[in-house]
Amino acid sequence: MIHSQREDEDADQPCSTAAVRKDNVLLTDVFDVRASRLEQVDFTWVCSQNYSRPDALEHANDADHKYGTDPADAPSLNALLEYADEDILSAFKISAETWFRKQTRLGTKINYYQQKCDLIAQNLEGYSRTFCAVFNSIHSTHSTSEDFDEARCTIGTFKLEAHRFIDLLLSRNCSHGLDSELLLAEKHVTSFKHLVELIGFRFARCSNTPISRTVSQLVYASLLRVIVTGHFDLNSLYPYLNPSDSCCHAQMRQSEFLKDMSTSHLLEQKMALLNNMKDYVEQLQLRSSLERLMKIGFDVCRHSCMRALSISALKMNLDKEHKRERIHFMLQHVFILGPYICQDTVTTTRILSYFNLATIAGQLKPETMETVLATCVLPGLCLIKPNPMLCNSLWKVLSGMSFVKRTKIYKHASEIVSKPNAHLANAQQAAARSVQRMLRRLSKQNVKELGRKLGKISARFPFTTISIVLQQIQVYPNMIDSIVDACKYWSSTTFDILVYKIILRFSEGATKLKDDGQHVSLWFSALSAFCGSLYKKYQNIELSALLAYILNTLQDGQSLDLIILKDLVTKLTGTEILKDMSFAQIMSPAFGKALNDKHQLMDEKERVKGRVRLRRALETNNDSTNITTPLLLVLVNRRQKMVFEMESSQLKFISQLYDECHAVFLQYVLFLQQAYSASEYDELFPDVRELLCDYKFEPAVVFHIYRPILKRIEHSRLVSGSSDAQRWHDITCDVEKSLPARLWRIISPEFYMIFWTLSIDDIYVPIEIYETEIKKTQQQLNLVNSSAHFGGMTPKIEELKNRMKELSAELSSLHTTVETNLSRFAASRHKWMNGGTVSLTACDIVQSCIFPRIRISRTDAIYAGKFIKFMHDVETPRFSVLQYHDRLFSDVAHVMYLSSETESKCLGTFMLDTLQQLSRWKCSEIYEKECWCLGEFNSSLNSASCQANFADFIKISYKWEHRLVKGILNKLRSNDYMKIYNTLNLLILVVSEIPKSHHLGVHVYKQVKRIQAGETRGDIRTVAVRYLSLLNAESQRWNRTELKNTIRAGNS
């Protein structure tokens, strides 16, 4: 290199002769080859000898052999250059200036390298002394302040680079703490950005070194202490920790190696750093580090240390006085923990209480609170043992929300629970198996024991438990009572989730009909019955939500949900509309309190409690609206439109559903009349004109709703100065304007109002039933008296005596009330009819009053018959009972086909009462007393004598009977289902009165026998068999000669 530089520089200096050039080259070659070996060479000798270039080189090699090859023994170049003075250089014609310039440049270079070597030596000495001081401080048991002072002095004296020193210490002390290194760095490092890079790359090298895979926990602890000082944050160090997030995410997608923390080492550096954050949770950004791990799919909450860190952070913030500013911080950790927050039940309870207060105070949005409950608390119940305290705290928060918001929470929580989470899924499956085993063993004998176990499981796994219980009920309805009793130990939250699941099951869209399209599905009827039993037994369950659901579905035209309302009202209030009732049950509205209490299905206290609860649920709906009246209006609307809007082609099913809707309507109105006082009931509904004109309701329905109001007004309108007289007049005018004007040309509005206002208890006393009950009580008293000598029977005797007194006094009171009413109504009978012929009057009464009224209920059917008898008894002007019966027997056969099953039974009840009255008049003594004395019978029949008149009546009665039987036979010959079924139902009810004549009975028997033999529809065949058995029993009393003998007696 020196040779090449010299040649370049010599090229710039021109020489006159070639000899000088030759000698210069020769001299520089000597210096170049053995510069460090020629200190003792005789320079003058070399110059005096006329050696060529090869000879000079050879002479230099000889000098090597002569003086040795050891560099230490070789002469230095400085010694050699001392002989090169100006004379020598001039002798060889070398420029002294050029030569010394080269010598200066060469010396500078030599001295520079010499100083560099000296600096390295000094640095080594400084590093050594600093290392010793630091190691003494690490391993010494005494105070290390002096050692650290000496180390800092050494760094300053030798001007050492702290970055390089820290890196050397890190490579040495990865198994010890870094307090000393970081302390030195804090004093001497000016840019901590480079320190972060040093530590980060050192961590990366440690993770890639097989022999140093792990880093001591002391290192992490020391590092966190420096981070807390604020020189750099944790996020700046995180990217250097191995493996990278992208690598972890890629490997996690390929395999599930992160599911088991004991076998995962890929996140060891990051996890180890987080594990040491326990003492610095408040100062460090723990949330951001946890969120980084969560983004790559790592379930940090399954790691116990990570949970402890977040819970510690929550506890610290809960213990502070000023927590308002820390709500956001606590929410972050709550969402990071997720369901695992419930593993610390005390902290969870405190958080629920605090968040609830914050929500009420407006510091926390309600939506945020709902998210906490849905994503953290409810799913976390399955991770802990049953904890009643936590369940109560949870319900305190939930109960302050509307049911709509709670359903959103339950829906979100159920979705989280149903997700394929390994830990939660295993627990859910185990709970499901346990619940199934319990339900298989559940019975009335072990309901207490298994109910407790079921309650514990439901506290942890409410969604799983409720789903299995509902499935069991839908398949096995006979387990409803046992399951309802087993729910005794459920928490309020579990019951609320149960209501949500029930409503969800009803609204899922599953078919509520069987495949035949004629019957309600088993699951739907079972679940409806379960709702009734459940709400009857447990008083604190959400009821308004289910009622709101029923209202909404009815408004949407889903009439089948009326069955739910029917079961609820039946179980809660004890009010039930039976399809098949005895005569005593039909006449129960005419009973007094003493007789009526015996026929009740429930105790009076339970009935009152159920009414109050149902009323409160209707009035305090979730959106603070009273749905009492809207529900009634929707019921009536569905009743009227059901037949026209049903998509089913099965007339039988439509008829049954119509009957169900009508029964629920009667049941609901009866509940309202019992649950509200007279004044409160009066304020519930719109006025009569609005119901008739705006809502287009049938008059029979409107008057059935308004009857308690009209009866109260009618009783008080005669009192002087009463405002009810004016209101009665207003209502009468509204009715008159709402109905066709043609009707008022024949009957008066006063008669119409009286007919629809009165009920059975106003005009009739069931004397036979009272006498029968008094007779039974007397027999019981006699039986007890006969056993009184055994002792202990005195209270029973007194009870029976008191009951007999109550029944007798009540019967007497009812007699007085009915007689007073009949006298008052009889006084106004002259205002009932406006004009027209008696046949038109009879036609309008039958079509506008009788048939609409008897469709309401079987009690109203009896009332209609009794009211017609009352009109006959008081000799109502322009009313002929003969014309009435003639019109009735002409139209009744057509009405049978236009009726549903329940309406046909109501018609049969009415016809039975009517036929019984006609049969009673077929006795000559009674006829003479009740009919012959009246002018109508004298004017319409033969008035020559009572016998002649009676004979004419018998002829007319036979004519009516023949007309009715002929219409019945025509219906039985048809193949239409409703004609046959309704006719058979009517025949069963009137079998004791129709047929009375033998030849008519034979025709009916043959026709029904034909139906029994050839009918393929099972229900019709069953009804036919029943009627034939009843007809066979009644056939012995058929009269073969009654008509002939009666006519002969009349002619004589």
C-alpha cells in the first residue's frame, strides 16, 4: 500500500535522470520490504554500493537472517530514518522537502494507530473495573451504594458508553435482577429509546438461545420498576418480546396449542412480564397488554395470574374514594375478564352494586350496564359454585330494568353460553346430564330432595336447566305439578329467565296445531297449563310480560294464544267456564253467597289474592300502560273476526277456537267484575255508543260488558235527585241511535234496555237447589246428632246449624228481592211494545233478543226462557206467547246449523227450559191456573171452555213438536259435520222432552242408529252412541195415546 501511494506521489515529481529515479525506487523498496527490520543496516554502505534492485532486496533478506526474524529484535523504522539526512538525500538527488513531507505523513499515521491501541487498552481497563464494582454490589450482602458510586465514577473517568456496558451486563445477568444495570443506565443514558432497543434485542436473543430459553423473574421485576419511573412505557417494549403477535396468530390458526397453558411456551416472555405486574397494576398499562394477547386469540382470562391482575386492579379502584373517574378503567378490566370475573364473588357483588348506583346517577349508560350483565355476570355463573348472595345482587340490578331490556340481556347471555367454548361447554353438558337424571327420578315423594338439587344447578346453569325442564314438560304433561313444586328453590333471576324462555318458545314459530289441523299441539297445551300452575304457586314471577305478549299476538291475529290467557285466569282467580256443566253450576249466578261458596273451586283468600295480582299485572305493564281495557277490546274483536279471518278450512276447528275465544271473553269479563269495584269498573270502558258504532261490537257483547253498570244505574235511577236517571236516559238514546230504526217501530228502547240489563238473579230464585241443599244439610245434622254420644261433635253440629240458618235466610232474602224486581218491572210493561202485530213482535223478540242472548252462556239461555215466562205472567201488551213459540219452533232448526258446539249446547239448554215449561202447561190444572185465565189464550184458541182451549193447546204443542223433530231429522240426514254434531248435542240435552210421542221417537231413533252404523267420524259416532243410550232409557215414557185422549176429552 505504501509502495503504491509512493509511486503515485512520485509520479507528480519529475526527475532529470533515470539513475535518480532508479535509486529512489531502490531505496523505497528497501524501506517497504523490511522497514521494521533494518534499524542496524549500514545505510551508507547500501548507498555506496552500486547494487541493482534485486541485489538490494537480497541484501535486505541477508539482514533478516543476520538479525533474526523476531519483530521485537528488529530495528525500528524511526532508527533507520535517522540516518536519512539531507546530505544522503542530496547525494541520491532526492528532494528533502518531498522526503520530509512523506516522513511526516507516515509518522502521523503511525502515531494514530498507536493512540488507537492505547484507547482500547484504556477502555478494557475501564470496563473491567466497572464490571468488578457491579459484581461486588450484586453478590455482596452489605450496602452497595459505594460500589455503585465507584462504578459511576469509572464510567465517567474512562468515558465509557453506557449502552455497550448495559448490553454486556444484560448478556451476563439474564438470570439475575437488573437493578444495578438499570440504575447505572438511569444516570448515564440520555436516550432511553436506545435502552429499550438494547433490552428488547437482548430478550429476543435470550428466547432464541436454547441454553437460555428463560429469563429470571428478577429481571422482569427489575424492568417493571424502571418502567414505572416513566422513562419508557410497556408498549414500547412489547414488540421485542417473542414470539411476535403475527406468528402466534398464525400458529394458533393451524393448531390449538394455546388451549393448554401448561404445554404452551410461545408466550412465555409476554406472560412472564405480565405475571410480575401485580405490584404495579395501577401504574402500568395492563389493559393494553391484555388486549394485545386477546387480539391474537389468546384467552387470557383462563390464566389464573391474568385474572388476579385484573381483579387486583378492580379492587384498587373500588377501594378509592373518588371512583367516578375510574369507571371507564374498571369497565375495561370487567370486559377483559368476561365471565371469569364471577370467580371473585365479593368483587363481582361490589361491582354490581356500584355500577347500579352509577347507572341510576347517570354516570354510567344503561346500555353499558346491560352489556356487563350479558357478557360477564350471567355467563360467569357457571364457573362458580351456587352463590345466593351473588344471585340476589344480580336480581337487584335486573329488577330495576324493564322486561324488554332484560330479555335482550338474556338473549345475548344465552348466545355466549351456547358458543363452542371448551371450558363452558363441558360444564354445560355435565349440568344437562344431571338435570335429565333428576327429572327422570322426580316424583311427588322426592320432590323436596331433588328440588333442592335442581335449584343449585339452576343457580349456576339457568339457561341449560330451563331448556331441559321445558322440553320435559312439553313431552310429559303429567309432570307439570311435580316440576312446579320442584321450582320452589329457584332464584328470582332463574324465574325471570324461565318467563323469557317460555315467551320465546311460544313465539318461535313452531306449529301450535297437530298435523290434522283440528287439535292443539301437545307441547302448546302443556306449556300453557304449566304457565297457569306456575303463576298460581309463585307470586313474584313476571306476569305483565306474558300478558303483553298475549295482547300483541291477538292484535296480530294469532288466536291460539287465547289458551294461555284462559289457563292464567283459571288458575289465578278460580274462574272457569266449563263446557259440560250441571244444572247447579249453570244456575250458580243466581245463588247467594252462602250457597255459592260451596261450589267454588278455590278458597276465597286464594281467589282474592289471584285477582289482585292479575289486576296489578294488567295495570303496571312494562311500558307503564294499562292493558286491562285494550285486552278486552282485542278479545271481542278476535271473537267477531275469527270466523272470517281464519285460514283453516276445518269448520270444526274454527268452531272450537271460536268457543275458546268466547269462553275466555266471559272469563275475563267475570274477572273484571270481581276484581274492580262498581265505580272502578265503570271507568274502564268507552261508552256504549262508541262500542256499538266505532268498534262495531255486537249488542249482546256490549250489554254483557256493561250489565253491572246498567244494573246499578237502573236500580238507582228511580231515586229522586239521582244523576243516574239522566245517564240511563243517555245510554238508552245511544242504543236507540246505534241500532236499526225498524226495530223501534215494534219494541220500545225501554223494553230492549230492560231485557239486556237484567240477569238470572233478578227474576228467578233457584228454590229447588236451595231446598235440596237444606235437605242435605239436615241429613248431615241428623247423622252427626246420632253420633254425638261419642263426644267431640259439638263444633260440627253448630256449624251445620249455622249453615241451615244461612241458607234459609238467604233464600228468603232472594225471594224478597226477586218479587220486588218483578213488581217494579211489571209496572212498566205497558211501555215495552210500540205497535205492530203480535207475530211481528214475536219475530223481533226472537231475532233481536232471544237468539243473541242465549248465545252468550247457558245461564243467559235459562234467563231468556224465564224472562219470556215473566212476560207471559204479567200479560205484556201486544205480546203473544203462542206466537212467540210458533216463531221459535220454526227458526230453531236453522239456528242449530249456524251455531258452534258451545252455542248449540246453549240452544239446547234454552230449548230444554222452554219445553219443560210447555210440558208443565200440558197438565190441565196448571194450564187452567196459568193460561186459561189469560185473554191471549182465549182470543187465539177455542174459548168455549177450558177443556176445549186446553185441547187446542195440545194440538198446537204436538204441531210444534212435530215441526221441531222434522227439522232435526233433516239435519241428521245431512252429511255436514256441524249439522249432525250440533243436532246430536241438542238432542242429548232435550232427550227428556223431545221426542214425547212414540212415532216421532221411532223416526229419531232410526236416523241416529243409521248414523252410528255408517258414520266414519269417531266423535260423531261417540255422540250418537251416547244419545242412543239416553233415548233407550227415555223411550219407556213415550206416550202413544196422549194426543188422541186429550183431543177426545176436549171434544166432549
